[in-house]
Amino acid sequence: MESGRGTISITPGYWRNPFIGTGQNENRQRSTECQKDAKACTKTGFDFLNTYFMPYPVVKFSDLYSQENYDFLYRSAKNYLKLLGKDIGIKSDGYDFMKLYQHFNLALPEHQECELYRHADTIYLHVIENNAGWELYYIPCAVIHRVNPVLSDIFIDFFRLFQHTQKLAALKEDPVYEIFIGDTGHYALKDKEERKKLTENYKNGHVGEILDKIAEEPVTSITKLKNRIKKYDPRPEEAGIIALMLEGLELFRRKEAITKHTFFPYETEDYYNCYWPVEADRTLMIIYDKDMLSEFISEWITEEAQEQSAEIYSAGSKIITPWTRAPLKINQYVIDFFNWIKRFEYELYDL
């Protein structure tokens, strides 16, 4: 089942500085001067930091890493962890920003992490919820052609409502789709005949027809579709997906759109002159199936994310200060949505 999923890790492969915000480049701990006195380490996992440096006192390299800013961060971390019912657990040493940052990160609740954010001459802890992770959520609709006509029509209406209520971008609108279909020569494919046949199917065949239907405005309401699904008599192997469609419709009824709950990486203006993080709506799409096209798009977007970072889906974020009065408030819709979509996707590939 795992090999058939569309959910693919896109953990950024470049070095991610925990320091974000304006003025990042001139103060980043990855500078040549800093590296002379620092030990490079590598870690794995779905973390913002893939490679990081354990520096000697950072204040040695930048006025921004002053004792005053360290004390501000330490008091911020201590106050916030107290709100979570935890003790900070380390003493203030006045200079080791990396130790404080890593300790605070590890003390946060599951699926939360922090980055350092600069505003003017002050550094802040910025807590971010990241339950969705750095992944591609590509939801297959090929099941429409594998079930009986009644259930097929239900699926078409469900995917229409899914795409419309959640404000998802259509697969055919993604620029990488045009590159694949146009055969611009930017890539090499082993089987040209398979690619040609697949391209024709997406342009003029039943695959393209289904994707076009899903992209149309819904012709039914959530309530009416829910009643149709309840009247449908499923076979044993269809019971799981039926239950998940009903669960999904209840989510859509909340009048929330998952694409409205994102966190965009903070970078400098100079960074955005050369790079642009992958937009979240390109990491969550309805595709036809796991085929040559979906693999091509996922590989392309993964490379983009590794080079330029990526916008993520997030249930909330919060700038922390010594006077913060409450922990980060989590948007439950985002948590519930990704809990649902992961199960829905698995079931679609199994059906």
C-alpha cells in the first residue's frame, strides 16, 4: 500500500538557518567566518534543520547575537514553557543561541517547532504548528473508472465539492503539467511511446475528461450528496471509502478552505528576487492516478522545494515574547482535515 500512495516527503534538502526575517543573510550562522570556528553536523528527519552548525559563542560573529537579545529569547522561552506547564530546564549563559533554540524546539508539543525571527534589532521565537509535514498530498480519482456507474457519479460530485470548497488548484493549471504535456525537452523519459499515449489520454481521452469534470462548478450540495451516499448500498470493500466520504463532507460543511491555512517561509527581500518557495496549493491536488505524469510532477516540485523551500499547511503560528499570555491556539480544522485526508488517500489506493 505504501508504494502506491501519493503522499511523498518533500523535506527541504538545503541547509535551513533557524534565523529568519529581515537582515537574515548578513547574520546567518553559516557565514564563511562562522564556519571556520564551527563544527558542521548532519541530522535526518522531517525537520526544518537538515544541516546545522554548532558554533562557538555566536555573538563573536554578529552584533545581532548580543547578550541583550539572548536574555530576551531566554525570558521568552521560559515564559512560554511555563504556560505549557514545563520548566525551561537550562540556565541562561548569555551567549549560546543554538543551545537555547534547540532546547526550546524539543520542549514544544508534538508537531510544533520554532524558528528565530528578526524584527528591527530584536530576535523573536516564532512557534509554528506543522502537523501536515513537508509532504505532497496527491489524491487519486482513477477510482471513478473502477466502480459501478452509481458510485462513479457519487465520486465525481464528491471530488467537485472537494476541489471547490477547499479552493484546490486544478492539476491542469499547474505549470509542470504543461511542461510534461508540451514535451519541451527539459527532461528525459525512458519510454517515449508510453509518454505519448499518456499525454494523449490527458489531452483528449477519458483521463482528461474526468479531470475537466472535476474542475467544473459543483452541481449538487453537500446535503444532497450526503443523502445520496447514505442511500447507496455498498459492497463490503466499498464500506471504508463510503464512510470516509461522509466524514469528508462533514469537514467541507464547516465552510473552511484548507488552502487558507498556510505558513509562508520568512526570507529576505533579496532572497525573493531569486527564489520563490513552492506554493501550498501545488502540494495538495487531485490527480488521476500514480503514473508517469504524477511522478514527473512530484519529482519536479520536490526539487523546487529542496532548492527554494516550500509553503506549508499549518494550524497556526505565534510570535513569542516574555509577556506572551497564552500558548499557540491551534485551528482544529487543519488537524482534522489532514487526519482525514491521509486515511482517505490510503483507502482510494486500496479500493
